[in-house]
Amino acid sequence: MTQKQNKNLFKGIRDTISVAWAIDKKFFLITALLMLLGGLLPVFTGYASKLFLDSIISTAAGGITIVTSALLGILVFRYALYIIVEFRNVYLYEYVQRSSRLKAQAWLNLTASQKISGLDLQHFENPETQDLISKIWRDALGRIIPAINNIFFAGTYATTLIGSILALLSFSSWLPFVAIAITIPRLIILRDRADFSWSIFDRTAPESRKLGYYTDLTQDKDAVIETRIFGTQGYFLNQIKVMQEKILGETLKPIQKYLGKIWIPTIMENVFIFFIIYLKLPAVLSGAISIGTITFVIQMLNEVIDNSSNVHSQLSNIYEDQLYIANYFTFMNLQPLVKDKEPGHRFEEIKPPKIGFQNVSFEYPNGPAVLKKVSFSIQPGEHLAIVGPNGAGKTTLVKVLLRLYDVSKGSILINDVDLRDIPRTHWYEFVGTLFQSFQKYALTVRENITMSSKEKDNEEKMKKAAQLSGAAEFIEKFSKKYEQQLGRQFDGEELSVGQWQKLALARAFYEEAPVLILDEPTSAIDAEAEAEIFENLNNAYKHKTLIFISHRFSTVRNADKIIVLKDGEIVESGTHQSLIDNKGIYARMFQKQAKGYID
């Protein structure tokens, strides 16, 4: 290995051991001790076999027909070692490793999930980060546990190797080192295997992600319906075939090359053993070397070759593991892009604040400006509607207010305090949200409504929220009412999109946040139900701040203030009537929509 590869290998081993230690210190220490014992036992049992064989031959030569006490003691020692080996193996593999594997899987899944849940929105929109997440779930997490075991096994083999070398040194000063040198070709080939395995994985990561996406499209219910109607199933199935063939082609070529040379080290090692036996055979026949000694030497020689190869193999496995696991550590070390100041500013009361945008501009990384010098203010308890054509920057404006992104220029002030100075967890105590792409939780109705609030068991409040959102109408028809499981994943009731949206609205009503932000909150709800919901919203938020994006002007017209965005800029603002009187963009959009209803 190169110096850089060695450095990466030892860094990876150190990082992996730190993970093993963090998962469970007790099992780490027990495993280490059992692995060390496992490394010493082959030398002890080999020596016990030598003593036993020599004693048998000596006893037979003397014509003694009874078993001597020394021979009996050696026999007891030998089989006691076998019992220890068996006990160690059963305890290690059946209990320690099974238990530690379960703990490790739980720990790794939890820490990775915690990390993902804390990533910034920009991470999810970055293709490189998406590839990284795909790699850790597909391979990295699954390799950490085997990597920990490989490190322990390498330690076991190294212990046996050192013990065998020390035993052989009493017989020959050069033999163990020649035996080690014979295994070097195996190390080189195994290292090449690790490199090409990683190369295949790294090169095919984008194709594997696409393969997963196309496969999901053939299994998702909504996608299946659409692809069947439009006849696009064949296209996606063909894409699956193309991706699979490309991944298979990238995989088979280097494997075939590897198989062509893996047999060379095996032949070299066996020829070497045969040569040593041939070289020492005259001394054995003359009695200069006992049968037990030459047997022990051959056994230790095999142990040196086998365990040197095993150490090489394990180091190769560890090296290969680290190439994959490095993604896990890279992922876990991702730094937040939106950073909180510590301790930051915290308000004494959780109540509707004054919100001000001052020359706010925002652009995505390597992208055009989405917001351009946006300035406006929202007074406590004011209702603000944001309208404009698609791509105007409406949702982005909400995202910077929620501090999913930091603004590129300008500032957002909350009660005259820069939003960047307020810890996000504290700011989110003020804010409730409902986006058009809301989540459909396969939980009970009760959990769906109350999950966003610290207060989980207020029955009256929960039912009132369901009434205000219009969800109570279908909830009351369920046999289990608010305890009804939802979603087909767990054999629950499936809802229509509109019903899911009403349930999400109930969640917003239940939270009773001082500031409620809604992005197309009634897009899947009929006009009559929408009018009732917004009437309920206006009443419930009479003294709270309400910010909503909508393309339906019937819901917009009652807002205290309306701002019109176009190409990331505020082109108009005012009340509904003032904007109609202005006869600008808002008036034209309103008249087109009204004309559609009248005609």
C-alpha cells in the first residue's frame, strides 16, 4: 500500500474502533479479550499436540503398556484446551457478536437518522449529498459492523502469527520470516481486489440511485396508475434494464481479471511447505528431530503462512471497508449550512411578533437570484396573502422566513432582532406551517392531529381542530374514530388527497402557533369547504399572524395586506380593493379567474 493508503487505513481503523467503543464499551472489551484468547489458543493446542505425540512415541518405544501419569496429564491439558476453544467460540459467536450486532444496528440507524433529520434543506438539494446519503444507506452502514469484526479478527490472527513466529524462532532464525515473505503476493492481489471493488461501487453510485428511482416508479401506486394510462411502463422497465446491464458490465470485467491471478499465491505457499518438509526429512529419519517437534514446526509454519495471509486478507477487507465507511464519517461530519448563534436571542413571551423584511435577496448556490431586494413588514396579528405567477419566489420567501435558508443579502427582523441571531428551535416555537407538499403520516388520526404540539392529550382541543378543518366529518365515520389507523402501509384507512389536507389543517389548528404559514393549504379541497375553512382560520387567528400563499383569489381577498411577487420582486402591495383599483397585475389575475367562474 502507498503511504497515503496506509494513513487512510489506520485513520479508518481508529475511527471504526471509536464507533465500536461508542456503541457498547462492555461488549467491546469482552470481544477484545475473547479475540486475544482465540489468537493464543492455536499455539497452545499445537504445543500440547507435540507433547502428546512425543509421549506416545516414547512410551511405545519403551514397551510400556500402561498410560503414564505424564501422558495422562498432557491428554487432559490438550482436551481442556479444546473445551476452552469451544466455550470461547460459542460465547463469542452465539452471544457476544449477536448481541453487539443488534445494538450496533440500532445505534447506527438511530445516529444516521438523527443526522439526516438535522440536515439543512440545501443538503437535500445537493446531488453530491444525495449520492452520499444513498451510499451510506446502501453500503456504508451495512459495512461498519463487519468492519469492526474484521478489525477484531485481524487482531486474533496477528496474535496467532506472533505466537507462531516466537515458537518457530526456537527452531530456526530464518524460517518464519521467509514464510511471511511468501505471503506478500497474496497481499498485493487482495489490495487490488479492494481497489477495484471500491472503484466499481464509486463509479456506479449514480446509476444505482437511478435504478432505485426507476424501480420505485414501478412499485408506487400513483405512479403505476399514471404509467399504465400513458403507456410509459415499457420506458421505465427499459431504463431499469439499461441501468442493471451497465452496473453488471462494470462489475464483471475486474472480477474476471482478479480470478485469473488469485490461484498464484496458493501454489507458492504450498510448494514452500512441501520444500521445508523435504529439507528436514533426513533429520527426522535420523532421530535428530522428534516426530512431535517436526509436526509442531509444520503446524506452526502453517499457522504463520495462514495467519500472515489472514492478517493480509483482513487488512485488505478493512481497507476495502474503509473506502465505503469513509462515506459514513464524511456524512456524519457534514457541517450545518444554516448556523445558529449561541446562546442567541430568546424572547420572554411566545406571542405574535412584528416581522420585517429589509432588502432581502436570495439565490440558490450556482443559481440565479430568486428574491431581489424584497422589503415589507407584518404587524402582530396581521393577515398577509402572497400571490404571483409560478416561479415568482413565493415559496422561497416563506423558506427564508422559516430560516430553511439564510438570506444572501439584507435581513429579516423579528421584533427588530435579526432572525439569524435567534436559535431556530426558539423561532419554531412561534411558527406553525402547512405546505402544499404536506406529509401523509401512516399513524392514527389522533397522532396526526396532535403530533406537532407539546400538548398531546387535550381531547376537546383535538376535536375542535378537526371541526375547524372539516376533518371531523370523515373522522366520525371511522369505526375507531380518532384511534383509527391511517394509510395502507399498516392496514389502515386510506384517505383522499383532500381528506389528508384537511387532517394536516387540523394539525395546524391544534398547534395554535402565534404565526401560521400556509402554502396553498386548500389546493385539494372543494370551493365550499375551502370557504368554510378560511372563515374558521380568520376567526381562530383573529389576533394572531396568518401568512398564506394561494392562487385562489376567493381566499386572498379578505387578507389585511396582499403582496404580489413577480420574478422575485414585490411589484404591488395593498388591500384587495386598492389593488383592484390600481388595475395592475393583481387586478388582471383576479379578473381572469373571476371570468372563468362567470363564464
